[in-house]
Amino acid sequence: MAKLTVGIIGAGRIGRLHAEHLSRNAQVEIRMISDVFVSDELSAWAEGLGISRVTSDYKEIMQDQDIQAVFICSSTNTHVPFITEAAQAGKHIFCEKPISLDYRQTMEALQAVEQAGVLLQTGFNRRFDHNFKRVRELVQGGKIGQPHLIKITSRDPAPPSHDYVKVSGGLFMDMAIHDFDMARYVSGSEVVEVYAQGAVLVDPVIGELGDIDTAVISLKFANGALGVIDNSRKAVYGYDQRVEVFGSEGSVCTNNDFPNTAEISTQNGIYRDNPKFFFLERYHESYIDETAQFIASILNGEKVPVDGHDALQAEKIAFAAKTSLLEGRPVKLTEVQ
Amino acid sequence: MAKLTVGIIGAGRIGRLHAEHLSRNAQVEIRMISDVFVSDELSAWAEGLGISRVTSDYKEIMQDQDIQAVFICSSTNTHVPFITEAAQAGKHIFCEKPISLDYRQTMEALQAVEQAGVLLQTGFNRRFDHNFKRVRELVQGGKIGQPHLIKITSRDPAPPSHDYVKVSGGLFMDMAIHDFDMARYVSGSEVVEVYAQGAVLVDPVIGELGDIDTAVISLKFANGALGVIDNSRKAVYGYDQRVEVFGSEGSVCTNNDFPNTAEISTQNGIYRDNPKFFFLERYHESYIDETAQFIASILNGEKVPVDGHDALQAEKIAFAAKTSLLEGRPVKLTEVQ
Amino acid sequence: MAKLTVGIIGAGRIGRLHAEHLSRNAQVEIRMISDVFVSDELSAWAEGLGISRVTSDYKEIMQDQDIQAVFICSSTNTHVPFITEAAQAGKHIFCEKPISLDYRQTMEALQAVEQAGVLLQTGFNRRFDHNFKRVRELVQGGKIGQPHLIKITSRDPAPPSHDYVKVSGGLFMDMAIHDFDMARYVSGSEVVEVYAQGAVLVDPVIGELGDIDTAVISLKFANGALGVIDNSRKAVYGYDQRVEVFGSEGSVCTNNDFPNTAEISTQNGIYRDNPKFFFLERYHESYIDETAQFIASILNGEKVPVDGHDALQAEKIAFAAKTSLLEGRPVKLTEVQ
Amino acid sequence: MAKLTVGIIGAGRIGRLHAEHLSRNAQVEIRMISDVFVSDELSAWAEGLGISRVTSDYKEIMQDQDIQAVFICSSTNTHVPFITEAAQAGKHIFCEKPISLDYRQTMEALQAVEQAGVLLQTGFNRRFDHNFKRVRELVQGGKIGQPHLIKITSRDPAPPSHDYVKVSGGLFMDMAIHDFDMARYVSGSEVVEVYAQGAVLVDPVIGELGDIDTAVISLKFANGALGVIDNSRKAVYGYDQRVEVFGSEGSVCTNNDFPNTAEISTQNGIYRDNPKFFFLERYHESYIDETAQFIASILNGEKVPVDGHDALQAEKIAFAAKTSLLEGRPVKLTEVQ
């Protein structure tokens, strides 16, 4: 059985998540993990997963000749230099989203990747979700005819910390970017125009920090379809992630995932438990699948399922949305070059 | 447009219900209504519906040559004599269920009907419910193949008064009799054996009065299928009326009807309102349809959709269930002659 | 029992619908119905409902001193003159939506109504729908906290005829106008800004006639909430009418209404029947309720549940949407004066 | 971190399933696996999981002093001798259901376990299912008041092979035994009486082999509740596993689990994919949890969540059901001694 040797840069929540899934993949050897903060706790955790080397210097990973692929799970501002460095070192790359808060820098990183001829996958894990995959499959299979309307609901259970909001790049780049990718994924078409409405309804401090917490984003697609995304940073009932694609021959809708199917009827009505709490619960399987497919793509010499172009397009849409919000007008993607 | 002249015997809840629906049927003239208790309130109500004559003597209806059909909505103990009398007077008959608490008397009434050559329809209104009609249609249309299992849930929101329990004939004859008819209706097959479990779990007084308030009734059908009915006199969340037919090629289930489709998501879970409260709300349309079809059957010279044989069979099953409960053993319908 | 004498102008589909419901209302006497085309068929139908007079001259209704209220169910272009005339004749008015394709004319009609001191109700029947009423009730009751997002899906099963499209006033004025009213109704707030995207995806002839058949309309509300309406002239699975209001403490969603609850499980998946076909089926009860409440408002000397201001506001939003579509920019309601 | 050394007897489907889950449990070392058929394929599979020793002689496991717990996943006829042997060797035991086709032998095995003072857990994995656990929790928490009716639907997608049917012990012992355990689990009460109806509707050969393929089993519980289980060996739409507990204060129902939530609306109706196919898909998580809890119970010196008494009671109910079917009468559990 072919095996791939990988290194992981960044041992925060998402880095550890990938490490855990990779450690159960029989085709992977995790050679090393790096983090700016190395602790006994981190070392113990790594040992438990059979990762022999923990380092504070990511360059060790870049310089290790045996490492064939790197997972870049460090903070967003490091993504472009690390991608460039990894590409130049001839390593395949899995990078968390977004690649950059500035799509022009992303373009530079993609050039480095292209020149090096390595594979780059971006962390749009929702493409591997069982619900959205089924929507894509049905749309691609022509079950609903030509798509006319794409509707995406994406609401978090609670806003991030104010400190995070400051560096997040804003709701469009940090949160809606997944939805921009989803819009392209389920429609099978490019977004050509964006009109974004935003509001501060959840937490005034978010507004003071220059961001919004509620949004309705209208889209036009290259194939003529229209679309709309609605976002909120705070759905008190939990993570709300639904998609609808309506077309000439029908429509497909997804509901949320739930922790159980129990329905309780009482004198006061009928109730069920709230949906799975947040992305770690809801997208658990999709995280496993995205890394498994990245590994398989490399080992089989195939294209990755979500590439640099996908990352770039989502970033451009986010940029267009932000421009639209600031200028109070619809913005064409051709303006974003 | 052909018109039918009818008389109604009994102006209680169900008699008035039928009167109101008949009064909106352009093919019906309600000539007269009788009740043992005539009041100003009753007269005013009747006048509002355009019923000119209210009488305390049902015999006026029997003797009125112009009345072509009678609705027997009086107490159960009067059904057999009134059917016999109406049949001998050459009138078509709509009779509420059950015809009698003693199926042998029902057989006598049916003989009178047969000799007179009049039509007799019994008030199994649930056959006209949009959900159960759809089940019947799907089963008859072969959509689920050969039926293997028939499951009926039938629970009331609250038990009747103790006074009513005393004269009701018991849970099997009063309440489950609808389900016995439903079992025959959705399966398209006769019940051949019954095993009944009963319990007093809702109200001990019901037990003291010699009745039960909770039941699980196992059935065997002539076509080999098995079945089960579960009953309770008290579902705190409201009227619970569901059916499932499982067969060789699939299954069909119905849910309850609801007053609205609103689903509310809050921090404490996801809610919806309880089902439609009781039979008047849930079976509103079916009551209209059953009388409309009775009228149409007469005017068109066709068979009625639920006839005396249907009434008799349900009563026999109820008798078998009661015997089963008393003797603690399965009872074959061939024992009930 | 107090009784109201009414006249109906226009005996097309909607005029007859109201007539049938009114004929069953014990507090109403329909004195007369007028239509430009009087036929034997119309006379027979009217007689069946107990309407003694059918006329081709609506002025007979206006001049009949006994008629206290008129139902204006004629073509849209007659609404303003008929309202004005009825108001001057001192009659209460029920008028179908929209009052006019030109909101400035609507304003004039409303002035006449105000001067005459009569009641005017407009035919936004969806406010009487059991689902939407429940949403309104929950939002008003604070069950979802402050509204943040209002989402309305409104899709017809099939486009109207090309002839109708020509005179309809366009998708916004003819179809979405119900949704504009719904947006105000469920949010409890005024719309202050509109951005409309439109497309011709269903039928190119609709485009040639200068109209669109698909739309996504973004809204801003006075209370800070955002909203979106999506429309299509053709949902192959039937009439699709859903609403969601998302707020600080939760969310409420409605689903469509269905002809039955049967769910069929087969080797090929799990099926249920499509929603109720079109507005006559889906909104049946709401049509009955809107006229009943209009009658009750007059008899009780109360305000009508949907007044002229409601009609005007919806028309202004439609105008703003059309302007937005034509000019490719968001339009503030303050621009529409 | 404490670690437990285990051996696995039987490397068929279920033995391998447990091995795979145990291999990912950081607190477990799988020392050895035995099977009567040792092959290169088996050895390679074992090596992949890090199991160093594969043997055809289960006695090696019994005699290995370091092995603290054994998983008995061999054929049913070996369970009693292996339990006895393992108990005498002082090892904790996880044994697949049923322990024996003859409940009297099960009683002997349990005696050996008791004398040895070791822990014994039986493989009623459904107790660890997220849906049924939630039902139990709600019932135990009093959310539905006193249980009155317990309803269990349990249908397989396809019957087992005829060869398997011959040795299975029959539908009650092989398939319904899970449901007998579920009845005790969700009700929190003992079954005291059973009446079983059976039929051969799926495959006549199953009847020729002396078994049935369709059943309706009525139950009485010690707390007065009534119950019913329905079984079929063939639900063409897939694995059907649902439970309802109805009580004095409400009811709780579970639905099946589905591979996705996509709902497709087309001209021909609304459909969704069938439920998760069979027990490996549906009960995936529950298999992981049952072994994890067994391991944790041993390491923490706690009681196991499903013990020998639970196994014995389910077998007794199965025996009562079989007797009931053969003798055509209700059978009390007190008859089964």
C-alpha cells in the first residue's frame, strides 16, 4: 500500500482536527507538526497520535526531503508565504481557507504553485458534506433541469470573539466565503455579479470594529440564474446550514442535520432537539473526507477536488460583496481583477 | 337539478353537523328534524338553516310521504327500530355508527333493509378523510404490493364523561369500531382473527365502570396480512389518527393533520403546534363528503360507499375483541355468528 | 342578527369566488352582481346562489340605496374610478389588489375614500392564511425576539397567458405585490429600500413582452431587518408559498400545505404528493375569512384588517422594485412619492 | 493512561467490526484474534490493525495471562462454553447476542460469570443508538409521564440466506431479540406476557424451514403498559427501525436515519432518499460506543451498561413468543423458568 509522508503547520483547532483524521488514515504518515507555541500538552497529544516530531520552526517541515505534502493550518496571514515556500520545495499543499484576505496575493501564490507543478487543495470542506454533495449530484444529473434560483442559508450559533473579528477579514471573507464557494459548487456556474446588504443587529461592538453580523447577498450567475445568501452570526437555535436549488424541472432543498430524530408530543406542542451545534459536529465527516480525498488525489496522480482557482473565485466574490456593501451598488466580478 | 327531500332524527351534535352540511348542498331539501327535546334554541337554529319543521315526534318523519331519505342521529339504542321503520316506509337511510351494540340485532335491521330494497349508509366518515382515502387508493393501486402489516393508531385527546362511558358499549364498540372499519378499508381484506389487550391507565373510574381506556388489538386478515390497532382515551397532545400499510413493494404512512405548518426554532428546541384538536376539526371535510356521497348515491341510483355489511363486520370485530379481552385468548371471527 | 346588503362588480373567477363565500354568510344579502358580459350561464349561476339581479351596468349597483358595500372584482384599470364612485355613493368597499398600476392614482382613490368616511379593504387574502397568520402572531408575540431576516418564497405553478402578461402590470405589480404585503405583515415594519434582480428563464416571450419571470428582491426594513423575496412564474411541482422570519431569539418557518400526509416508501425512495396546486386550493379558507372579516368590520363599526394604506405601500414597493430593475441600483422608498 | 489487553474470538463480520473500533481506542491493546479459518487475507487485515497474533486456536486467548478481556464473536453455539471458559480464566467478557438459543444454558453461563466475579456485557448495540438513547432519556426523565404504550417497528431490508435461517434460532431469537431488549430499555419495565402472531409472506422457503418472516408481537409490561413489536424480514425501502413510547403526559417517536436531508420536488411529487441501508450503516456509531463503554466499565471498575440479566430476559421473551406462536395463546413470562 502506497503511503504519503506529510507535515502539518499549525496545531490549533483545525490543525489538530486534520492531524487526528490523518492519523487514522492507513496511507498517511505524519512526520512532523509545527506550531509557534510548543508545549508539553502539545507534545503529549502528538505522541498519542504517533507523530514523533513537534517543532516550533515550520522550516523543518519545508526542508524535510521526505515530506511530500504539507497542511497549512496556521493563521491566514502566513498562508501565501507558506504556500510559496512549500511549492518551491516541491511539496503538495492543503491550505485552509481563505488563502489570503487580498485576492491579488492569492493570485501570486497560485502562480508559484503552478510553476512548481504541485497540487493545491483548499479547505472548502462543505463540498464533502453528504447533504450538499447530494444537491450537487442531483443538479449535475439534471434532476431539476436548468438552475434558476440558488438559495443558501448560513448562520452561526454565536459570533466569534471581538479579537477574532478584528483579524477575520470581515463576515464576507471569513464566514460567507464558504457560501460563495457553495454557490459555485451547487450551481455549477460562476458568479458574475454581487449585491450585498449588511447590518449590525447582533452585537454593536461588531459594528464598531467595522464589520457586520447580518447579511443578505444577491447573486447573478453566468448561466443566467439568480441567487441569494443570508448570513447571521447568531442563530440561537444553533448552526443553520441549508441550501435550495430551484430549476426548470424541480427543486432540491436540504435541511440541517440533527443529533437524533426523536419528536416529543406534549400538551404544549411538538418539539425536537436543535440541529447539530456547530461546524465540528455538523461537518465532522466532511473534514475526514476532504483530507482523505486530498491524500488519494496525490497518491493516484489525480486532480484535487477543490483547487486554487476555487479559492481565488470565492475570495473575489467576497471582495465584490464588500465593495458592494461599501458603495451601495451591485458589483460585477469583472471589476475584480 | 334533481333534489332529494330528507328528514333528520336526532338534533344532537352529530345530527346538527349533518344538517348544516346538508343545508349547503343544493341538491337537498331538509323537510323536517325531530328530537325528543324541542327548545326555542333548536327552533331558531333550524330556521337559520331553512328547516321549516321541528318536531318532537320522529314518526312525523317516517310518515311524511315526501321524505325520501332519513338521517338517524339519535342514540344507539334507537338505531335498529328506526332503521326497520324507515325501511318499511321505503326511505333510504343514513345511520350513525354503530347500528347496534348487539350485532345480531344489526343483522335483523339489515334484513329489513334488504327486504325493503332501500339504501343504507353507515357513518364511517373516516373513509372520506383525505389521508386515509389516499392510503386506500395507493394500496388498491398496487403501489405497495401485497399488504403484509396494517397499523392503526387512534387516540382521543380526552376521555368522554363517565355517564357516556356507561352507555357507550365500551371502547371497542364506541371508539375502536372506526379503526376496525379502517382496517378493512385500507387493507381491502376481511379480519379473520382478533387478540385484544386492554388496560385501565388513564382513569380508574373507567375501570370501575367495566371498561378499559387503553388497548392494543392484534388482527389477522383473510389475505394473510397481520395488523395492530392501538388506542388510548387520552393523548394530551391531541387527536392522534395515523395509519400505516406495509407491503411487499413498499409502505405508506400518514401523519396527523395540523392547524398550520409553522415551525419555531428557539434556544430550547424546535416546536410546532399540536395536531387538529379532535374529530370535528380533523374530520370536518370527511363529514361533508360522506353526506354528499350518500345523497349522490341515491340520486344516481348507485351503491352507497359504506353499507350495512360494513357496519356489521365492524361490530363483529368489536364483539370478538371484547370476547378476546374477557377470555384472554385470540378469537376467530367465525366464532361470531 | 344584523345583515349587510352588498353588490358585486365583476363576475369573473374572483368575483364569483367572493359571491359563493358571501352567499353562505348568514349576515350578508347579495343584492346584485354586474358584469360587462351577461349570459344565461351567469344568470343561472347567480340564481343558484340566490342573487336575484344580474346586470351589465355597474351603475345600478352604485345607485341602489340599499346596497351598503360593494366588492370591486373587475379589471384593474376600473378600480380607481369604481372606488371613487362607490365612496361618493357612501358605500363601503372591498377592492381586489392592486388598486392601480400607478400608485399616484391609488393615492387619489384613497383620498376619495377618506373624504367619504367609508371603509376600504384590499384583497390581500394571504394575511388570512393559517400559516402566515401564525407567523405574524409569533413574531408579534415576541417569540423570535427582534426580526433580523425576512425570507419569502412565492412561486406559481405555471405562468399566466401572454395576453394576461401584457396587461398585468408586470411580475412585481401582479404577483410579487402579495409578497410585498406579506413582508410588511410578518415583519411588522415598513420596507425602506428595495433592490431587484430579474431574469427571463421560464419563457422568452415573457421577456419580449417586457416582463420577467424570475426574481430575487432584496429588502431593507425600517426596523433595521433585511429581507429577500424570490419569485418564479413556474414551479413544476406546484404552488410554493413559504415564509421565514429569523430573529434575535429564534426563527419561524412555514412549509406549504399538502392535499394529504401520506408518505410512500418504495425501493426508489420516499415520496409524498405535491403541495396544493394553486391559490384557489391553497388559499381557500383565507378567501372565506377575508370577506367574513370585511363584513364583520362594517357591522361592528371596526377598522378593516387590510386598508388602503396597505394597498398603497405594496404598490410603492412594486414601483421601487421595477425602478431598481430598470436602473440596476437599490431604490429607497422615499424616492417614491 | 490505563490500558486494557483484549483478545477477540471469531473474525467474521462482527468480530472484525469490533476489532476495527477497538484498534482506534487508545486504551486498548488487541493482543490476539482467533478464528477457525486462518488465511493470508485475515493475517494481512490483522497486521493492518496492529494485531500481532492470529491463531486458529481460541484456547491461546484463554490461556494468555495478559489478556484481561475477551470478545466472543464466534457462532452462537460456542457462546456458552466460551463464556464459561473465559470466566473461569478470570477474564471479562463481551459476548454477541444471543448468548444461547436455550435460555437455560444461558442461565448456566451466567452462573459461571457470577462465580468468577468477572464482567459480562452483551451485544445489544441498539441501546447506544442516538435515537433510542434519547427516547430512554426522555422517558426516564418523566417527559412523557407514565408509559402506556410501547411501539417498536423493526424491519430488515432483505432476508438472510436460507442457510443462515436454518441455524438462526428463528425470527424471534435472531432478529426480534433486539426489539425485546429495546422494549425493556425504553419502557424501563419488564415484559410479563407475550402474544405472538407470525406469517410467511416474504419467502415460502422460510416457512418450509420452520420459521416465519413477518410478525406482530403484543406485550404486557410489569408497570401495566401495553406494547407491540412488528417485524418483517424484507422492507424494500431499507432498514426500518423506529420506536414510539406513549404516556400519560405525551409521546416520543423516532424516525429512521437518512444518508442526507435532500428533498427533491418535481412534477411527480416530492421525494427523498431511502433510510440508511442496514445495521452497519444505521448503527455504526452505536457499535463504537458499546465497545468503548465496555472498555471504560472495566478500567473504571463500574457496572457494564448491558449485562447478562439483560441477555437472559430477552432470550426468555423470545422463548415465550415462540411458545405463543406455536400454541396460539398468550404466554406469561412466569411460565419460562
